Amino acid sequence: MENLQDQVNEILKDESINRQVRIDTVEKQFAVDETSSAIVYKLIGDLCYPDDAWYSSEYYAKAIEIWESQGLETIDLAEICERAAKSFVAIAGFEEAEELFLKALNIKEKLLGEGHSSLATLYNEIGVLR
């Protein structure tokens, strides 16, 4: 998986090429199955955020949809939910953001335990939205 991320990041970070061309290239070349597609969409979301939060939120949503369709509740999924939520905050999609922050919180509570220190940021993000 690291190799895929490295290959995708190498193309996505090549600023000598138009951003949309980079995105189209990695989608065609690397998004060949559900797992690789989820990784590619997450990396595209990372590329677009924070400069184009609307676009990043779309790609993060695609990655989340794939991971959820596979029944996966992982720290990676929680982190993508957090990133997507921040994208939605940036475009004033506060309801979507809260839903995603809560999803991330739920996953992390299950995996790390309710008292884990990494949950503090999520509690804060949710508190700000309320």
C-alpha cells in the first residue's frame, strides 16, 4: 500500500502539470479496485485541501463511501472523516461537518477507548460547531 501512496503522491505533487490533469491521471492509472480507489481519493482530497475545500470534500466523501461499503471501521477511516469534516467547515457545510466529526469520534472511541487523549480535538471540533 505504501508503494501505491508513493506513486500517486509523486504524480499529484508534480506542479509542472495542471492539477486536473494530475488528478485524472492518477484516477485512471491507480483507481483500479475499491481499495486502491479509496486511497487515491483520499490522496486527491489531501492535494485539494485547503485551497479547494469543496473539491476535497467530494473526494474524501468517495473514499469514505468505499471504506464504509467494505464494513471497515479503522483509524484511517476516522482520520478521513475528520479531514472531510474540516473541508465541509471551510465551505460552511456545518451539518455535514458535524456528522463526520461524530462518525470519526464514534470510530476512535470504539478503537482507542473513550478516555483516549486523541479524542480531545474531536470533542473541541464538535463543540465549536454546536
